[in-house]
Amino acid sequence: MQPVRLGRGFWTVTAILAILAVGAIVFWYEFPLEKYLPEAIVTARQVDTLFRFMAATGSALYIFVGGYLLYFSIAFRAKATDPPDAIGVQIHDNHKLEFWWTVIPALFVVLLSIVSVRIWYEIMLEPENGVVVEAIGHQFYFSFRYPQINGEVTDEMHLPRGVPVTLNLTSADVIHGFWVPAMRLKNDTVPGLVTTIRFTPRLDGRYRIICTQFCGVLHSEMDKQALVIEEKPAFDKWYKGWQQRNAHTSNALPAAGGQAVALQGGSAPAGQQMFAQKCSACHKIAPFDEKVVGPGLKGVLHDPAHPNLVNGQPATPENVAAILQNGYTGSMGTMPNATANGLSAQDIANLVAFLDSLK
Ligand code: HEC
Ligand SMILES: [Cu+2]
């Protein structure tokens, strides 16, 4: 094997790269990350520590790889006197080098996973007590549910500082992602699944909530809501405000598709009120032919001339309930399902009782 001679200046270059690498490491450990992105929760600092470690080692590695690449391509460039078909020194196998460039990165990756898992543990082992809050992804906003607030909070998510939080995430339609950069935490919201993140807010402020899954045409609008961390008294005031505002909102979850709704106990007056709110934009209480978007519903259950529903099923209370629950698309257009109309099982029972009372 031909001896390989390192070009002149190799050790000087190595010394310069080493100084730059140390500089990069110091930079990443000194850089005031929290000045640009506040560490809003207790475990945000641990995530930042992990980030600093990865950025520092990554930068140092990059400086050496990029630096040597540049140095070698200059030091060993073709000379003007070389014949045009000259080739460089041919090098095969260097067991010592290969051993070390395998062992060092492997150790590094093991170290990285140990540090990651430890921090992941700290995040996952946040206490389970404290406030339990739900965030629900919708096209194209998040809504929030709190214990003892009826229905949904639709503008912002408020949390008291210093109190541990269990945040359960789910979605009403497609997959969204719940991300608060200032928390350094993120999780998908998946329909039919509850995912959980735990944390303790530590810094007062307003922090952006961003959806991280391309969830439809208005996905880019899903960055307008905020997480507000504040002192307990301010939080309590906000909480009471929503309790009053939602005092008369139904607290029931949307009726699950597929499962038949129990119709006994439906209240016609409650159904009438709900009809005015949620149905009258598309339906009149009038004969079938008096269409708005959907047909008139006066005779839906008691018109001999109208024995079948739009889906071909006989006009019975159970079949009307099934349309309210599952929706239906026919020649007139689409009747939205219970999730889209925001109907609970009780709401459906009330509406059917109301429609049944129309003669
Ligand atoms: C966005 C418009 C829209 C809204 C809101 C809406 N519907 Fe409908 N509904 C329709 C359309 C359209 C149809 C007919 C679908 C078809 O067959 O083309 C329909 C059909 C129906 C039918 C079947 C009628 C029949 O004669 O077979 C019932 C019952 C019904 N709707 C009840 C309701 C109730 C109760 C509400 C309120 C919770 C409601 N709808 C809200 C559009 C709507
Ligand atoms: Cu989304």
C-alpha cells in the first residue's frame, strides 16, 4: 500500500476546526432559547436541554465533516502539471479507522437515546392529579371541555399556573395535531381515540396553539387560538364566566353512530326549541313539498300520502331517529348527521317526540 501523506497544514486545520467546534458547543449551551420561545411548562426546559445537546453535537460534527471536505478538496486538488487522466491515491481498508468511525457514532447514538428516554420519562411521569381538560380538534378550530363547564369552550384554553394538567385529546372529524411550541409538546388528535399529554404550566402568558396535520382546505387557519396561562384567581374568573355562559348548553356528547337511540322520555317542547335552533334553516313545519333545503316536516310521521321517508324506509319514529343520527344524502341534498348537527341522544329523542306530535 502506498503511504498516504497528509497535506501540509492538516494539523493546523484540525486545530482550527476543533476551536470552531468548541465554539459551536458553547454557543448552543449559552444561547438564550427561552428568550425567543418561552418555556411555558415545567418540562419544556428538559426538552430544550435535549435540543441543546443535539444541536451542539450536531454542529460540532458538521464543522469537522464540512471543514475537512473543504480542506481536502483544496489541498489535494489536481495540479496544472498533472496529465488529464491522472487519478489520486487509491486507498482500500483501514481497519483501525473503520473500527473507530463505527464505534464512536454507535456510542453517540446510545448516549442520545439514554438522554432522550430519561427526558421522555420525566414528561410522561407528570402527576396524574390536577385539572383534567379535553381538547377536541374540529375542521377548523379546537374546542375545549372542562369539568363543570357545560358544552364546549370555543375560543381559548385557559390553565392556572402551577397546577398539573392532564390534557386528553381527540377529534370530531379528521386527524389534527395539537401543538403549543412554547410547551415543546405536541400530539395528534385522532377521531375515536383519546391521546393524553401531561404537564404543569409554569409561566404566565398567551401561547399559540397550532394544528400540525394537513386537515383540510382551511388547515392554515388553525393557528389562531391561544393557550393562556394565568394565576389561579384570574383563571377562576374566566372559568366562572364560561360556566355562566354555557349554563344552558347541553353537556351530552354527540350521539354515537350506529347505536339505536332510546326514544322513550323524549320531550316535545324541548324538541321544538331545538328544532328552531338547529333545523329551521333547512326545514319548515309544513307539508313535504314545501321545501327549504330539505323537505317540509309537518307530516313526516302522520301523513298517509307520505308513508316512506326519503331513504325509502317506512315513516316510523325509529327510522326518523336513524336519519337524525346518521344523516342521509338523497336527491334534495344532504341531511347532516348528529355529529355535524351537534345532537346528543337525548336531543334526538326530543326532536322525534316533537315531530311525532305534529299532525
Ligand atoms: C343543512 C340543511 C339541513 C339541516 C340543518 C337539517 N336537515 Fe334534515 N334534511 C335535509 C335534506 C337536504 C334532507 C333530504 C335529503 C334527501 O333525501 O335528499 C333532509 C331530510 C330530513 C328528514 C327526512 C324527511 C323525510 O320526509 O323523509 C328528517 C326527518 C329531517 N331531515 C329532520 C331534520 C331535523 C330534525 C333537523 C335538525 C336537527 C334537520 N333535519 C336539519 C337538510 C337539512
Ligand atoms: Cu387541523
